[in-house]
Amino acid sequence: MAFPGLAHVAVTVNDLGTSRPWYERLFDAKAVLDEDTGQFHHVVWALDGGSLFGIHQHPNPVSDEPFSELRPGLDHVGFGVPSRSELEQWESRLNDLGIAHGGIVDAPYGSGLSFRDPDNNALEFFAPPG
């Protein structure tokens, strides 16, 4: 039996009022789900390839510290793109949106473009080598 691919990823945010429009601009799409479950409120987008990306806001968070990949848990979320040339297009799009990023970094295993959301959650566009 093959191990399945990712169906969805969700990150916790401090303020949906700030994060929702930020992600709408990044994804250039409206959410497919906006639901307050009582335990948390989540907003979810459908991405190309069939995966879902969600943001969650909890009514009683244990901390309001910004995300840090140096704490145990999530390190970053990587969005796959097919080529370095498309990665360059995403770099231009982030510039147009005014989203700070670290520039394209090339490595033998591929090229990445890292950036952060309003809660400091680490995100990346990643292209395979070649």
C-alpha cells in the first residue's frame, strides 16, 4: 500500500480579519469554506492539484507569540511549482503584492522562494532542479 499524499494543511492564525484577505490575495481566490465550529473558526481554500489549505483561529489561544520554526512542530509549508521559471513568476507576484521574501535560493535538490504570512508562518514556493 502506497503512503497517501497530503489532502490538506491548516495553520493557526491570530486574526482571521487580517489573515483571510492576505491569503485571498496570495491565492487570488475566495475561500471554499468559512465555518465557526465553536472550537475554532476555519477558512479553507481549494488549491490546484486537489489539496486544501486552511487557516484556523481559536477562541482561547495558549499564546499570542508569532510562529517560530525553531519550536517543535511545523517548520514550513511548501507549495510545489513545476519549474524555476514559474518560481520567478511567483517572485514577481509576491513583489506586486508587497509581500517580503528571501529571494530565490538555488540548491542541488531544487530552488525555493521563502516568505511569511502575517502571523510569521513560514511558507515557500519550491521548484525541482533543472
